[in-house]
Amino acid sequence: MAPEPPPALAVTYREKVRPFIDLVDELRASGLDRDVTLPSVVVIGDQSAGKSSCLEAISGVQLPRGSGIVTRCPLELRLKKSPDPESGWRGYIHFEDKGETRWELDSPEDVGEAVKKAQNQLAGESLCISPRLITLDVESPDIPDLTLIDLPGIARVPVGGQPDDIGDQTKALIREYIQMDETIILAVVPCNVDIATTEALKMAKEVDPDGSRTLGVLTKPDLIDRGTENMTVDIVNNRKYALKKGYTIIKCRGQVDIENKVSLSDAMDKEEMFFQKHEHFKILYEEKKTGTKTLAGKLTTELVEQIKKSIPGLKEDIREKLRDTERQLLLLGDGIPEDPSSKMRFLVELLNGFTVDLEKLTNGEQVRNKMSVKQQKQVWLIGDVRDAYRDFAAELEGLLPGEGNLEDIEESIQTNRGRELPGFLPYSVCEAFIQKHMENFQEPASDCLLRVNQKVETVLSLLTTHWFQAYSQLNMAIKEKINDLRLAQERKAQEVIKQLFEMENLVFTQDAIFHSALKRLEEEAQSIKKGTNRNSGDQEDLRTDQQKESEEMLQYIKAYFEVSIRRLSDTVPMAIRLQLLTNFTEEVKYQITLMIAQPDTLELLHEDPDTTEQRTVLTEKRRRLTKANQKLAKF
């Protein structure tokens, strides 16, 4: 036989239990659940599953009852066992509604009406639901140390003017709470239904497939059809729908008990007697798998263990979010000073900081001024620019004339031959071919300029946003100014590149440079010829004189293009760098200096209301995280 239970759940828990529960309650009360996921016990169940009766028995307070959705807002029940057995009952209900609303309650019987009133205030007087949290604090010597969150019952059919998607709404709200790994799911299921069809267990299985954080509660055992009791025993013994945390079966006050004003304490005595004397359930009673007292103790133990397990990860999560919050506040700064002198100094430092970063980026230096690693990678300019230069040079190499051009060269030699004796190649043919083929190089040069210009534009947008996003008017003025300067420098770069190709049309290089390139090509051709002869022996040269002339001219053309490609591979990127990076940066610095000297610029320095609000929100978040960090340091 199990020992006689103390009255109304007067259970003595270990002294170390309360600090862990208080810790999470205080963290949630400070609003930390907006920043991190806190361990909790969440109560879910289908409508009329006995969820309210179960919570009444645990908490000792009278909750709203009725048909349909009775719980219309998440209700956090924070139960604190008073160490003094002679102390009275104390209760408070509070919620956020245009500021914090807090009501003191006189007795457990007042709770139901107070919850209804709070729900009407937050969700309206219809039967709609709201995600806004209501918190009920109860302190009494007759309750366990425990915190639970009660959620609306799972609706199947809309009633009484409820929206058609009320079922989806309740499921979405429940899923939001139970999907977190830190949450213990208390699934309330009546004994007189097929457990496999209950929505509560289906939803729990969706987010907790192995049942490792779901605890089942079977209610209404007195309504079981005779002859089916053993099926219920099998469920409680985890032989049917297995849950790693198992099941507890309870019997709460029914409607007749409420009408007869049976107290919660008397109801618990009746519950104990019911299981103790029941033909099928007494074995479960002896195994401590029955009763509200057993359930309360089990929940407290499970919650404390979950809190202990979560603390290391919670500490790291809070530290990480605190670092991120500090970084965001650092980016936002302290705001604009009020007095004109300090405001001008603030503006000068802001604009100078921008130009210093721009100069670093165009010179190939890293920028670390209040930037995250991700932002540093995004504004890294010189890497992409060098890639564009390298790809440009490789594309030019691919355009070098080859044997595919021999037929055109041979035809041009025959068509344009003048008074030259045989063996003398017409220079006009060589020059015309070079000039014509050189046109193919202009598109890669334009593409290289476009690519660098687009990267500069992207980096400028990121950099101006980084420095001036809090000051929309100044940001707009700066962006407009530097965009005009960038476009002007792009046009200058186009002109310089155009001039480079005009110079290439002159078809000139120093004799020594040309002979060096030609000699290298001839030696390469001779080496290939010797290798061919070694493999196949000396063969008769069957080429015509015209073919020999065209091949000779192709060698001259290739030699020249090797020189020209080498030249353009340097001069085009140098022109782009000079105009779009070096000269552009100098022009920006000059124009920024002029802006500082203009009185109108100071008028542009106004912080956006959104930025001010963001700083306020982040400051409050930092306060919450810092306080939580200090509390967790004790554990």
C-alpha cells in the first residue's frame, strides 16, 4: 500500500528544486524568452480532454470551465510552495496590454473569472484566440514548486462565430511552443477515447518523434467502458503508444463534484481512494503511476532536470546574443550630440571615417571598423578586381591568331600584291590584318571595365549604408554625390581605354621587342618540326609558295600580338585602376571636404526614428541578457 498522502499536495521537495524553477521564472518574467528558448512544461490536449481539471488539481485554483475553447490565451501558471505551512494563499495575475497590467487575487476561487477577464481584454469577448501570454503567480503551502504553460485546446470545428481556420490557429500556436527541444510536452488524453486518434499526441509526435520529451496524462478513468480497463493499464505501462517519460493516470473533479462544491483537497482524497480500491488500477497505484500528487512530483522533477540540462547551452546562447547585441549597439553608436559644436565634430568624424575606409579598400587593405567578418568579406574590393584583370588577360590570350587565319591571310596577300617581287610580303596586308583582328580585343576590355565598375558600385552601396544608414537624408546625399563621381570616372576610363586601342592601331613596337618575340616563336616552331621529323622521318615539303608566304606572315602577326596582348593586359587594368579606384577616391575625398565646409550639410544630419527605436530596443535587450548572464553565473 502506498503511504497516506499529505493534504492538498503538501509535498516536501528538495531544497535545490526551487532555485532552478525560480531561475527560469525570473528569466521569463524579464522577457528573456523573446531572445532565447527557455525550458518549460507546456500543457496540450484536445477540447474536453480534462486539461483544465488536471491543472486545477495541480495548482489548487479554479480555472475557467465550459465547452469549446475555454483557454484562449497561453496561460503561464507559476506555482511556488510556501515554506511556512501556516501562511495563507496569495495570487497575482499579470499581462502586457499597453503597459503591464497586474491584479491581486483574494482566493483560488477568483482565478477563473480573472483569467476570463484577462482573455477578453487580450483576445476580445468572442471565442477567438490570442498568442499573448497571461501569467498567474500562486504561492501556497499546499502546492508544488512548478511552472506550466497551458495552451488552448485543439479545436476541430469552429463554433459561436469563430473563424473557419480556428483549428489551424490553435495548432499553429501550440506548435510554436512545443517545437523547441527545451520544452517538456504534457499531453492530456481522456481514457475513454482511442489514444491513437487524439490530436494532442499526434502533434507531440510531429515534433518529438521518439517521445523523449513527452509525458502522457490519462484523465476520466471513471468513464471507461467496462471490460476495457486492461487496455488503459497497457497504455499506462507504455505497452501501446510508448513515451519515454511514460504516463500517469489521474481522476479529477467532475461537473457533479463542482456543483456539489467538493473542494480540491477532498477531490484528491476521493482520487486516491478511487485508484487504491479499483480492481484494475490498484496495481498502478502501488507502482506510483496514479494520482495528481504523483503527476505533480514527476513534473517538478522532469522540469528541474530539463533546466539543469539546458543551463550550459543557455549560458552560451546568452553570451553569443549579448556579443551580437553589443556589436549592433556599437554600430549604431551613441546618437547625435545636441550642441552645435559637438554635432559638427560628430559629422566630420563620420565623413572622415567613410573616406578612410574607402581609401583602404581601393588600396587593397582590409576594413575592420565596426564591421562583422561577413561585412568585411562583402566589401573586400581588390580581390574581385584582380580576378577581373586576370580573366581579361586570359581572354586576350585566347584571341591570339592561329592556323585558322591562314586562308584569309593567303587570300589577302594575293589580292593586295603590288609591285613586290616574289618573296617580299606586302606590309599593308600585315597591318590591315592586325588592325582588323585588334577589334576583337575591345569587347573583353569593355567587359573588364564593366565588371570592376559594378563591384565598385556594390562596395560603395555597402560602405555608405554601413556608415550612414542611421541618417537617411545624409545617406541619400552622399550616395547621390559619389554615384555621380563614379559615373564620371567610368567615362574617363572608357576614354583612356579607347585611346589605348587607337594607339594599338598604329601597329608599333620596338624592333628589339618584336625580334625577341619572333625569335621565340621561330624556335618553338623549329622544335615542333624536329620532333615531327624524328617520329616520321624527313618528308618532302609539299607546300606551295603562297602557303609558305601566308605562314611566314602569320608568324610575324603572332609575334606582334604577343607583344600587344602583353601590353594591353597591363595598360587596360592600369587605366581602370587609375580612374575608377585611385582618381575616384581622391575626388570623393575632395568633394567630402567641400561638403563639410557647407552649412547645409549639417542640416542633413538627423537620426531616423527607426534607428533611435532600434537603439532603445537593443539597449533593453542588452539589459535583459546581462541580467540573465549574471543570474546564470550562479549555477
